[in-house]
Amino acid sequence: MTDQNLQMNTNKDNKSDVLSIKDLRVHYAVRDGFHKKSLKAVNGIDLHIGAGECLGLVGESGCGKSTLAAAIMGLVPLTSGSIQIDGQDSQKLSVQDPLAQARNVQMVFQDPFASLNPRRSVRETLSAPLRLHGIKDRHEVEKRITDILDKVGMKADAADRWPHEFSGGQRQRLCIARALIVKPKLLVCDEPVSALDVSIRAQIINLLLDLKDELGISLLMISHDLGVVEHMSDRIAVMYLGRIVEEGIWSDLFTNPLHPYTQALIASIPDPLAPSDKQSRITGEAPSPLNPPLGCAFNPRCQYAFDACRTGDIPPFFTQNGVETHHARCLLLDPNHKQ
Ligand SMILES: Nc1ncnc2c1ncn2[C@@H]1O[C@H](COP(=O)(O)OP(=O)(O)OP(=O)(O)O)[C@@H](O)[C@H]1O
Ligand SMILES: [Mg+2]
């Protein structure tokens, strides 16, 4: 994707968007002691991903990343808002034509050991989605299996083997093959390398990037680790307690992080050369989504917080120096703010 296309695709609605999320809310009904409460796991999110684009989504554990992924996959009911995939309303489509929905979007999960059925050979695992989508001709099925195994860097004879014969990295390659064999437009990857050995993470990330370019798919790359999405994302969205607090082209976000939370996330990317006691960490606990703080949810942990950050609702998005492609929800960026 060219820089110019990216610029145009950053903040605005675009007809060619493969994913378009509008004011999405996913609330869970939970018990808090004797009380029934609503846990706002996703609390008003707008996001979009253009054709062939990779959006990195980062945030700490519990901020709602997997809930957002589940909503995109149609695995949890939406409380409100909408999700369009390739121009089609995903809620309507999942009722009217669930197969079409599955052809549009596929997912790769964190744990490749739990994601493959140990009682199915690789051939059975890869042919099942094809048969589900009506591709039953034996030669066509075999050809697709050989092609996709080649694309994910596995030999054709892997088809005759079983999940337990493969390492974690190879299993994740097989999970990627299973997701891509039906040629989806969007691939959602929820922490696809965090269960893998550090030594093979880069291989899987590079594989996903190569496949994105070769097949022209769009990627939503979810990680709690900004260092993982840094190298593969065209744009990055930073999530905190159910909301996006900063979004921008990755180079802008890294060179000029606007939100104090993003600044802290960048500072806490592990530096392999620094001694462990010199590594920076985000201090304080993330607040519970059952009892979110007033104002900006990051205020209890923010060294710059002032009175207005502790009242009302979360601030709107602000840009800086007229850069429309990069914005954050922080009152420090409010042009009317005076300290
Ligand atoms: N089925 C559920 N019922 C009730 N609460 C849930 C459910 N699933 C998730 N939650 C809560 O919703 C919030 C968001 O969880 P989610 O798993 O989406 O976060 P996450 O960002 O993916 O975290 P992690 O990085 O640990 O995977 C958390 O407070 C979690 O406890
Ligand atoms: Mg998760």
C-alpha cells in the first residue's frame, strides 16, 4: 500500500474498507458479589481496515482485544453498533449466510496446540473447511491443500501427518493454512506468536506479512506487545479499557506517541541490551472494567493527569499539528487546555 493511500485511508470512511466497525459495544452480564453488573469489555469502538492493509491492535491484558476479535468473528452478540466486512453487515450475514461470513473472515488463535484437533490428520483438517464451502472435487481439494501447504512453508507430505508430529511453529503454520484455504478477505490474528518460542516468532510474523502481500488479504494483528505489531502494521490502534485511545500510521505513532499510555507502552518494549532492573514498566494496575474511573480511564496511572482528566467522560480524539492521520483521546492535546 502506498503512503498516499495510507494517508487517505487513516481516518476516513472508505468504500474499499474490508472491515468497518461503528460505535461497537460488547457488554457482558456478570455477577459482582450479590449484584448483577454489566462489564463493558468493548465500549464504543470505531475502526476500519483497508484492502491489503495490516492494522495492529495493542493493549494490556483484559482491555478487550479478544472480545473485539470475537465480535468480528460473530462469536459474541453485539450490545450495539455495527460491523461491516467487505461491505456487508456481519450480523445480518451471519444469520442469512454463515458460510459467506466465514469466507470473508477467518481467524488464527494464540495456542496452536489447542487449535488443531489431535484426531484429525492435516489432510482432514485442511479439507474440512473446503468441503463445508462446497468444494468436494477430490483433485481440486488435493490441489488446494498442496498449494496452501507450500504457501505456509510446509512440504506436501505434511498432509499425511498428525498434529502431534509438529512443533509449535509448524502447528501455527498449519492453523494459518486452515484459515487461508478458503481465501478470506480478512484474517484476524489474536496473539498468534505469544505461545511460541521467541526464536520462531519472527518467522511466523514474516510468513503472515508475506501471505498478506501475496494473497492481497487484510490483517488485524492483535497483541499485548507493541514490539510484535511494530514490524508488520501499516497502522496501529492502541486500546485501553474497552476503547481505542490512539490510532495512527505506525511510524507516526512510534516517533511521536501522543497518549501517555502509548508512551508508556513504547517505553516498556523490552530492550535486549538493557539490564532487567533498567527495563521500564507501566506502573499501577489497569482499572477494572466493572468500576471504570471517571473521565479518562488512564488517569489513575497517568503522571500528567489534572483535574479535568478525572471528571466527565473520556475526551474526544484530538490531532496534533494538523496531522489528520494520527489522533489520540487525551486532554493534553486539547488546544484549549492550559495547565
Ligand atoms: N465471556 C465473558 N464473560 C464475562 N466477562 C468476560 C468474558 N470474556 C471476557 N470477559 C472480560 O472482558 C474483559 C476483556 O477481556 P478480553 O479477553 O477481551 O481481553 P484481552 O484484551 O483479550 O485480554 P488478554 O490480553 O489477557 O487476552 C476482561 O475484563 C474479561 O475478564
Ligand atoms: Mg485476549
